[in-house]
Amino acid sequence: MPKTRIILDTDPGADDALAILLMLASPEIQLEAITTVHGNVTIDKTTRNALALLEFLDAKNIPAAQGCSLPLVKPPHQPKGEMVHGSSGMGRANLPEPTLKPIETHAVDHLIERFLAEPKELTLFAIGPLTNVALAIRKEPKFAQAVKELVIMGGAIRSGGNVTPLAEFNISEDPHAAHIVFNSGIPITLIPLDATYKCLLTSADIERLNKIDSPIARFVRDVTADYMAFYLKYEGFAGCALHDPLTAATVIAPELLSIEQHYVNVDISGGVSTGKTYADFMKAAKKPANMKVALDVKGREFVDMFLRRVTTFAKQHT
Ligand code: BDR
Ligand code: CA
């Protein structure tokens, strides 16, 4: 089976870090580049975290390009992300200052260069606000056609929001970018809160993982510590959702996802539902489906798979 070649646009972020870890721990995936975006924390921190992670996870060969520092139109939600992911974005994990540097090319240009160099060969994963992806679409008219597939963690279709009563963080942080991306014609798979909230990593899972004496197991414990404290305080359970890692299921365990095809869009009207993603289940808009959406998942099976893969990877990197 050929590997799925991926470029990852990300705003690390505790669960972004776990997504990178899972991708590196998955033989079906070849992670070829990281582009950073503002989101959970500021762009200087998301870039620093991405570089520190690549170094820590023994993946220094993967280039990282720094991207946009602000949403296209609206002001950022800060400090909302810091409440969830800690002030550095990496919870209580203290990764050493990276020696790696970002490449000189801006993330938007790197995306354009990489996808145009090999049209329809690479899959783009976007697990932060969609600012870089939207600008690549606007800057280079051939970009959208060159992307084989775009997998997005974002949105809340039937589920409520996690940053406003209606909207999910990544989409709400830059709804105008999401609007450009959703209407670009790129083949999209959306992984919204409807599915990700069923993938709960518990404190018992963290304890079990830490039975092995490994820096990676300790990192998973530390990076999720603030994230779990937030969930306990605001949502009443001792664990956290594996939002961003679940995107990898589209490659490593698609059978766990319940996928439907729908016309999906995002509200950018400026009212209370700005950033809300909605699916036209009843085909009232009479528009063709523009994406696949994961509306359900076998959550525990995914979390167990995540733990198995991270355990194997941790044992190989002691
Ligand atoms: C998304 O928002 C961020 O806080 C997470 O990293 C994830 O990408 C979940 O709503
Ligand atoms: Ca993220």
C-alpha cells in the first residue's frame, strides 16, 4: 500500500501535538511538511511548538514554514486558546528551545509551491484556523485544483459549539477563511465536533500509557494536563477530546468513521451564529454536496488505536 503523503497546517496546541505524534507513529502516513498558523496561541508560539515537536519526535528532516498571524477579517479569540492549551500552547510540557528554524518561505507560498509541483499527489490536513489555506486559494488560482484532498478538523454540524454556543474554535477563529475554503471546489473531508467529542482520552488512559518509562509517554501526560483540567472544570469529565488526531483516521482507520456527503457552509453574516457550520440535510438549498462529513465515529476504538500506536512509537524512542 503506498503511503498517503501529507502536508499539515497546524496551530500547536495540545491536540495538534498529539495529531503530529499519531501521524509520525502511523506507517500509512508520510508527513512531508508542516505549515503553522495562528490559533490556539500566537504564531510565534505555534511555530516554536511545531519546531520543538519535530525535534523531540525525531523528525528534524520535516520542513516547517511559518504562516499567518491573524484571521482574515475578524480579531482573534485570544486568550481563549491559552485557557485550554496553556500559555505556551504545550500545557505543562517543557520541550527544549528548538535548534531547528522555520524555512524562509512563508507558509502560504510553501503550500502553493508544494501542491503545484505535484498536482493531485498530496493531501492537505488543516487542524487550525483556515487562514493559510484560504490565502493560498486566493493567491494562486491553480492551487485548489492541485490539492488531492483536504481533511479539516473543524465545525459543529448537529453538535453545539465549543467557543460560542454555536461555533467550533477553528472555524469561528477565521470564518471568512472557512467560507473561501468550503466554496473552493477542493475535495474536502470535514471532521467536526460531532465526531471528535466521541474520542475521549481519559486520565486512566494517560496513567496506563505511563506504565512505560518513556519521555514520549510523559510528554503526552504533560501536554494534556492543562487541557484535561479545562475539560474537568467546564465539561465535567476527567479527560480530553482527541479533536485533531481524529483527522488521521481518514487514512489509518476510515472504517471507524460514519461519513455522509452534504452541502456544508459557514455563517459569515456577523450575527450570533457567525462561524456556525451547517449541513443542508434536507437539500433545501438545492446545491450539490461540497464535502464529506464525519458525523459519528467508533470513539473508543479510535482512542485505543491512538494509544497502541503511541505506545509502540514511545518504546522505539526511549
Ligand atoms: C480545535 O480547536 C483547537 O483548540 C484544537 O486544537 C482543535 O483544532 C477543536 O475545536
Ligand atoms: Ca488545532
